[in-house]
Amino acid sequence: MELQTHENGNMEGTQKDANSQVPSPMETPPRGLATPEEAVNADGDQQPAKSRFTSHQIATIVGTILAALTNMMAYSVITVFYPIEAKKRGISQTVIGMVFSVFSLSYSIGSPLIGKMIPIIGARFAFLAGSFITGGCNILFGFIIDMPTIATFTGFSFAIRILEGLGSAAVLTASAAIVASVCPDDVGKAVSLVETTVGFSFAIGPAVGGLLYHVAGFRIPFFVLGGLVLSTVVVNYFLMPNQGKEAEESGSVRRVLSIPAVWVALFANFVGFAATASLEPTLAIFLDELNFSVMAISLLFVSLGLGYGLFAVIWGVIADAKKCTRILIVVGASGSGGLFLLLGLPQILHLPVTGALPGVTIPIAAATFSMLATPTFVDMLRSSEWYGIPSGLGLTAVISGLWNSSAALGSLAGPLLGGVITEYYGFGYSIMTIACTSFAVLIITCLFGIWEFRCGKGKREPREAFSSEDNSNDQEMRLLSSK
């Protein structure tokens, strides 16, 4: 029976050659039902790897960076002076905090909904419409100073911030979906550039707003920032490629959320943003007790935003090049947990704390927090493709919406929990809570990785993009997955 005909031998050799090209389960999975990672042209020659962004990709990234910069500056411009004006009108600190939080609530609800709609309405339309809404709302916010009563001042503050949150959700959800779709081989790098811009915006937005408020009063910061946002709409109308112009099938949120790895990544992203945001209402008071000047406190907050943004690019490049998203998440969780354990434990034990401790730990923690953000987006995308969801704008839009939603929920929960814990138990316990949640990410990610290797990716081939219920042949499935 071992004897084979010459023809059968050739067929067997051909089959072995074909099978040798199938990636092992431990390799990075292909997109949809695509063949291995090395693209092959029609003549069978391997195509050279792209080492640089194309002009189309550069135009897309520049457009998203412009929008992210102006939109997030417009969001953060009220940080310095709005609480002062609101307090003058007799509005309580709780209500002022709710005005800030309602933006994140609106953002978190709107992001997955917009991500679901992007393949239908078009990513470019969602991107431009979101910027238009954000810019218009920011200009309108400048007029609330003319409201005659506390009720109207408060009501319009809430209403405008809710609409502004929806506009920003459309911009950033569409931005991440567009750059991930346009740069499929450099997702981490492209998304991290947008994240760097967001971090930079959070750092300079309050400074610009405070300067304009000091020079020209309440209205001018909103008029200037709103005008900048609207100007990017005009620029991006000509600059932004027609990505997502044609309607596509919307991605399945339920199918993406059925993947366990997605929940692990969302939890890590939530913790990273919650930990960063929890410092906003508490860190300044703690630093003031350590005799930090206002300028020193401002510089430390700037280092937090810039450190997050700059290191996000580094982790994005590493995630793309080394395919090590889980390792980055684990290192980020252990690093942030250790740093905040070092910062919070002395206060609980009533040990002396000097200004050098937060001055060193906070900037380094910003780098570790970014490890919990950019790699999670890439990991969600790869895990979804591994489990057979075809790549494309539908998938990237859904993942972008979920990712932005978890980030917004973290930004909402962080200040609320941080403020409550600090008020009732002290800043040390608030910092220790951050450390514990970071260690929780570490433990969950490690345990899930072990389970996934033994019961998931490490033991079985990737699922096909369409279930066996379709009863369609390979050629039909490849045709459908390439749409």
C-alpha cells in the first residue's frame, strides 16, 4: 500500500507544499480567509513589504490628527475656568462635576452606536459630521454666560455637553476605524498617532483655554476653539479620502462581544483610562499639601498627558512589529500597579512623603497607562479576525466604537470613584485602588492567556469566516470575505 503512482506522488508533494504554507495556530492569523501573511501577486512572485506610509495613508492620518487635536482641545478647554464661573453663579461642586462627566457618558453611549452605523452612513460622513457638531456646540457653549438664571445656565451646560460628546464620539470612532482600515499592516502605529494627538490635546487644551480666558473673557476660548474645529471640517472635506463612501455591511457587535479575548482587552482599556482620569479631581489637592506650586502642578499634569501620548506611539510600533500585544498589556499593568503601590502605600502607613515621589512616579505611570490603551485595540482586531470575522470597515468600526466606549466609561468612572474614595478614606486609598485594579488586569490577562493557549488558539485552527451552516464552498466564501 505504500507504493504510489508517479502521478499520485506528485499530487501528494503538491498537497504537502500547499499545506506547508498554512500558518500554525501560534502565528498571527490571516485576515478573514486570506492566504498567509506574505502577499503573492498573480505571477506567483512575493510582493515587497511596504516600509513607509503611502500618500493616501498619510493624507488619512493627517486628517484624523487635525480633527483629534482640535476636537479634544475643544473638550478640555473648560477645565480651567468653567468651574470658577459656575461657582460664582451658585452651582454646587457636585453639579459642576456632573457637567464634566455627562460628556463621557454621552461619548460612551454614542461610540458603539456610531461604530455600528459607520459602514452604512460612511466613515467620511460620520467623521465630518461629528466635527461639525463638536465645533458648533463649542461656539454655543460660549453664549451660556448670558443665561439669566441658574436653571438655564445649568440646563444648557448639560444639553450642549451631551451633544458635544456625541460629536466627539463620531469623530474619534470614525478616525480609529478609518486609519485601521487604511493601514491594515500598521494598525498599532496609525492608531497610536491619533492617541498621541489626543494626549497632547489634553495637555495643551486647558492651558490655551486659561490663557484666552485671562486675556479676553469667557466667550473667546469657545469661539476660537469652535472655529478651529469647524475649519478642520473644511480642510478634511478636501483632504480626507473617500474612505467608507460606499455603503457596506455593518459589523456585528454581538459577534465581536462573543469573543472572550475582546472582553479582556476592553477591561484593560477601561482600567487604564479610569486610572488616569481618577487623578484629575484628586492629584492637585495632594500635591498642594506637599507644597507644590500651581505651575509645578500644571507641569506635572502636562507630563501626564504628553507621556501618555508619546509612549503610545512607541507601544503601537512595537505591537505591530513584534505581535506582542498581551505582553505589553501585562507589562503595563504590572508597571502601573507597582508605581501606584509605591505612591499610595506610604500614606496608608503614615510614612513621610516627599515631592520627589509623585514627581517621578506620575510621568512614568503615564507611559505604563498607554500600554493598556493602544495594544488593546490591536489585540481586539486580531482576536476578532482569528475567530473568523472578516476584516474590513465593518469590523474596524465596531471595534473602534467598543474601544472608545470602554475608554469613555473609564474616564467617567475614574473621577467619580477617585473623588469618593479620597473624600471618605483619603488619597492614599484612592491610589491603592488604582494599583489593585492594575494588578487585577495583570492577573486576568495572564490567566486568560494560559486558558487561551490550552483551550483556544494554542490547540485549534482559526475558525473560518463563515460558519458551516452556510454550506458554501471555499471559493464562494473567499469571494464573500473579499467584498
